[in-house]
Amino acid sequence: MSSSIDMARNGQHMDMRRCEKHGGVRTVLLGAVISLSVLAAHAGRAAELEQIAISFEVPKVVSRDMLVQYDGTAMYLPVAEILRLIDINCSFDPKDQTLSGFFIHRDSTYRLDPTGGRAIIKSRDYPLLASDCFIAGNDIFLRLDLFQTLFGLPLQFDFSLLRVLLPLDESFPSYQKLKRQQARAKLQRTEERLYNVREVPLRRDYFSGGVADWLLSTNPIGGGGHYFDLTLGSMLLGGDFSLSGTGSTVSGFDADRLTYRWRYTFNPNPVASEFELGSVYPVGMLGRTMKGALLTNRPLVQRTHFQTVHITGKLEPGWEAEMYIDNKLVDFATSDQTGEYDFAVDLAYGTSVMTVKLFGPNGEVRSEEREVRIPYNLVPRGTAEYSVGAGAVLTPYGERPHIQSSAYYGITTRFTLGAGADIPAAPRDHERTLYGAEATYQILGSLTANGSFSPGNQASFGMNYSLPSFATASAGFTRFYDNPYNVNVRQRSSAVFSISAPFKIKERYFGTRLYVARDVYESFKAISINCGLNSSFWLFHSSYIGKYKISTYADRSVKTLVSQMLVSADLFRFLKPQVRVDYDHGQNAVSKFGVYLNKRLFRTGQLTLSYERNVPSRSSSVMLTFNFFNQAAYFSSRMLYSDEHVSMNQMQRGSIRYDRIGGAVRFDRRNSVGYGTAVVRPFLDANNDGIASEGETYLPGIRARVSGVGGRPVGPNRIYYYDGLRPYDDFVVQVDPSSLDDPTLRPVYENFKVELTPNVVTTIDVPIVPASDVSGIVYRETADGKFGLGGIKIKILNISRDIVTELTTFNNGEFYYLGLVPGNYRAYIDPEQLAQFGYTTLPESIQFEVKPSITGTTVDKIEFSLIPKP
């Protein structure tokens, strides 16, 4: 090792480029090894030590210069300095000459006492010899190999690089802190991007678009007719319109099943949200489909936000708090003068898990988890919803004119009350007005009760308990009264109970479910019990279903008990076999069994060969099924051989859309009627007005991110289309500037807020301009003059849009950025970094303007001087 140190000493005049290669910031210390004599009086020993400069590195966490000691045979490193770099708690007592603290967890304490010759690590004593360590200043220098023995830190020294490497352990508090900082920065960037949003106004067309969902079913072998379903959609008189019909070669077009609906929206409007004509459905306990008109203020899209709550607590000095919703970071806070945190959390319908995590300065972690369940039939407090419909309703007496209405009101966040009515407009014999009330009450977080009562019609009560990953249970009872509208089978009552719960035996999980129903009719009563169990073992998956039913009549009882077992195996990549067995316990015999072989073909096809045997009827069947899909449609073909009879069925379905933007017809395998489509078209905005004007050219497609939907390029210019979007919902479309072919171009807006109408293509034109660049330098004022300073964060604020771009200076203090769009800007140095290093800046900020240009603008000479605070 002495020879290695000598080699390092002889290389003290190596050039600056080599210094930068091994440390960046080190300029003088790394290239030189400074020899000096140090008197080590600990334990009565004296030795000549060399102080050398090495690079200390923890991958992804820290890389910095460090002074260590070398006695000719062993290397000694400062314990406190290293532990603080990875945020391990430590404290040096100058009086007792000891170093103590805890390692990540408070119960993992340690204490180094060189004077007493001992180290106590987690209540375990280790001897410390004079050759193991010594005290220097306010630190203890420990021999390199003892870091592994005492702290489990496997330090590695590289002579050629003069570097000590500590392999990354993800439990290090410094690494956990770094990950939190990165997650918070990502959250802040996401929030900042939403500032730069351009709204695309809702477009209403008197007549536009055209989309059709189609289905064809043919039977070329074995007889039978050919069937079709067709649904058309468009925009008509400012609203969306759909028309649906069906028919066959046997009966022709079925006019009785022809339905249509026209809907006009008033969003946003709390009084009325939409008006409908055609086949409408007023919701509620008395709601029935009718042919007529409907007015409502229900949300156009399913409500997701229920309420905003505040989660508060106290923070100790140096602690941080993070708020998670379903394991997703939504907010964070650090301790301030008040020592409190306050998170405003938006609660959504369904089940959410809220977690508050508290992080201490030395790796301490505390967490509090709370599960919140919001039933979908609760209405937010103070919110009223109504629906009123009028038209023809199908009754036992034929189609009759009726008026139906329903209303709901959120009395509290846990209690919603509703009412409804069904009124015959021209009553005949036995027709009467129906009315009723219903209520939902959330008793506990996971327990909800609901009930309804309609005099002379029906009464019901139910409860639901849901705790995800533990159990879900529900029970309900309904009493039916003599009412020809709803009870054509003369049912008197129905009671239902169901529960499903997973459980674990050793390392294997099982899923269980139980369903029990008791139905009472005028002439008999029936009890049905279904139970299920599923699990997996190695490459095998099994599922059991048991069905028991007893029907009791006045003179007899009929019982059936059937078990079904299904086993599948993933033994082969190219073939998945399945076996099914049905057992009739009443006959004590197998009633049916089958074997199924599934093979995936290509990326989008599947071939299934099945054999089934019905034992009581002594009949067998063999079926070959081929399913395939592409971008245009789904295809399914089935060949069946049973009792010497052969039949074949073919089914195809998909959709056709007329693209008025591209002037072409597009095919899709998914349904399209009732859904919106967005197309993102970048154009070169020559006059900088943000509007695609005549003569301005469209550029090759730019990719964008739309929540829950993937885009696909269409045509030679790769224009991206996004299909299957919910109509009348607000979407934020985030474009990706890096997807532009020309890196010198930049979108003026990176985010667009758009509300889509169904059945048509909505255009999002993205103005693109030549990017402008900014450059400058940051100096540090010293007695010897000005020197460029690297690692300084420069903030570039777009004043008109409140968007901040962060830059970092190079080693020589210069900075450069290409990507500014026309506007007014203000440049300044990160205030937190200034406070951290104790500097002020001159000037405090610099304002400049980027003017529109066909080639981009250059802004230079943005210069700042850093002056130490007095």
C-alpha cells in the first residue's frame, strides 16, 4: 500500500482534466497527497500518519472529497462524517470523547468509546484496540474494515481512483430522502405543467360526424338465419343522436326493437344538465324505460369527487410529512414555525386508502393508514339531483302514458334521502299512482344501510359491509305487494345474503364466496345456496362451485345438489388445457364432463378445441372455435359437431367512423357510438396567433398523453388519434415536446383542456414555434476576483403563464437552455440554495422578453454575482 501512496504523491502535478475525471469538484486536493506528522496519543501509542484526500461515494446518493488518515498499513476514515452523509443519527461528546446515536431505528443504538476501549452495538460489546481507531477533533477515525464489523457498511477502497465506495443500501435514510425528493419534484412538475393549459371550447354542430357500430352473425352450415345489429350515431341540432335496430333473414327488420335517443346538454348548469328525447330512463326505485322526454340535472359523467377533507397533525422539528392516496403521493409538507401539517384531500367514490407517512431527520418512519369508503348511492351534502320524464311505458295493459320523477338530496355526508313517483297520465282500471321514498345511511366506514318503501308496491331493506382484502358481505330483504306492474310472477318476498372473503393457509391463498337466497311465491317457495372456492398451486388453477336448491310446493319438495370442478394448467407456453367435471349428488354420478384445449395464435388470435359429454342423455359434442381480432374488427368462427349434426356460426363486430378532419373512413374493433375521439395536430404557427390559419403547415404527429387511452398514428404524417373517450368529460391532453422531429421547435402550450362531444372527431390544434435560447453565467465574488460557480440553480419564470423552468450551471458557471417560447420572462437564482450556502445575488433578478421570430431569438449575457452574506 505504501507504493500506491507514493505513486499518488508523485502524481500531484497531474493536469486538471484528470482531476475532473476523478471527482469534478476536486481541483487541488485530489491531485495532491499532503504528508504530515501527527502525534497519536491514544492508548499511549504514537505513530506517523499521512493525511490524504480521497473521493467518498455512495452510488445515487453522494460523491464528495474526504480527508482520511493512513499509517502505512491501514486506512482510517471519520465515522461521524460518513454516518452524517447517509443521514445516520450520531453525536460526538467532547467531554467523554465518545460517539453515539442510533442506526436507522431508535432501538438500534451504538456507542464508540476509544478511551474505554469498547464499542457497544445493539447492546453487544466489541473491543476497540489502539490500532483500531483514534480521536481527532470532534470525530473518531476508524479502521476501514471495522465499518463492516460494527455497522455493516462494506467500504471498498480503489487505489487507482483514490476512491472509497460504499455500495448502495436502499434502507439508507439519505437514499430514502432522495427518493422522496424525486417523487415530490415529479409531483410539483405535474402541478406546474397544468398551469400552462389552453382550453379547447366545446363545439356544437347542427349536423356532423357519423359513426356506426355493427354486428353480423351468420350460420352457413346447419340451418338457421343470419342476424344483424346496427347502431348509428352523429351530432344533430347541437346534441348527440343515436339510432339502433336489429333484424334477421328469417323475420326481416324488427321495427318493434327500433330505438333512438337525442340528447342536448347544458353543462355546466346546476338547474338542468341535459334534455333527452326518445328512449329515456328516469332513475330511482320506480324508474322504468319509456319512450318520451326527460329533463334532469344529474351529472353528465359519473361523479367521482365526493368531498374534500382536511387531514391535520403535528410535526417535530426536522420532520417531514407525505400524504398518499392508494399508494400515490398527492401532497407533502415539512415542519415550519407552527409545527403542523394540513392536507386538503379530495375523497372519491369507492374505496380509498389514505396514508400519512412521517419521516424523521435520521431515517425514522411513522405511518398512519385509514381506509375510506364512499358508497356510490350517496349524494354529496347539500346537493340535490332530480329527473322528470314523460312518455309511453310498457305495462301489462300495453303501452300507457306515464309521468315519472325521482329526486335525491344529500342531507349529510353519510345520509342521502330520495323520493320518486310514477303517475298514469290517463289512468284506466287497475292503474294507480305509485310513490315511494328511499334512504342510504353510512353507519360506519365499511357498513352501509339502505331501505325503500312504496305503499302497495314494495318495501326493502339491505346492509352492505365491505373491507377490501378482508371480506365483503351484503344482506337484503324485499317484500312485494300485489302489484301487476312489477310482480308478474306473483312473488311475495325475497331474502338474499352473500359473502366473499380470501384467506391464507401457510403460503397459499384461497378465495371463498357464499350466496344464499330465499324466494317466496304464491304457489311455492325456494331456497338456493351457491358456494365457491378457488386457489392456485404451482402451475395449476382450480375452481369449485357447489349449487343446492330446494323448492317446496303444497304437496311435494324438489331438491337438487350439483358440484362443478374446473382445473386448468399452465404447463406449456403454447397450450393451456382445462378439465371440467359436473357431479349430480342426487344421482351419485357424474352428469357432465369436458376437456378444453386453448392455444394462442399470433398476437391476437386464439384456437379452442373442446369435447363435452352429457352422461344422462348419452350425447357428445365437439366444438372448434377460432377467435381473432385486428384494428378493424373482431372475428369469431365456431364449428360444432353433436349427435351426427354439424353446424357452423360466424360472428363479426366492429365500428365505422367518418373522420371529417382527415376526410376518410376509419374502422375500429371497439364500439364507437356514444364515445368521443380526439386528434392532436401540430402546426407551425408563423404569425404567433395560436390559430391554424390558411397557409400554415401541419407538422408530423406529436405524441400526447390522455388519461386511460393510448393513441395511434394515422396516415403518412403520423397524426395521433385517441379513441374511446368519455363524452362531455373534461380531459387534460399533455403533449410531448420531445416527440417532435425537429428539436429546435417547441409547442406554445403543452397542455390542453378539452370537453369532447360523442360520435365526432374533436380537433386539438397545437401551435408550434421555433424555440429561443437563453444563456449566461453565475460568478462568485472573492477577494481574488470573480470565478464561475457550477451547480447553481437558475429559475426562468414565464411571467404571463406562471411557468418555471429550472437550469443548473456548468462547472465554469455558465448555463444554456434552448426551449423558450415568445413571452416575458424573469430569471433569478433559487432562493433556497442561496439561503443554504449563505449568499446574496446581484442583481436579484433579470427580466427579458422573447419576441416572435421565424428562426427563434437568442437572449444572452444573463449574469449574476454571488456575494457572501456578512
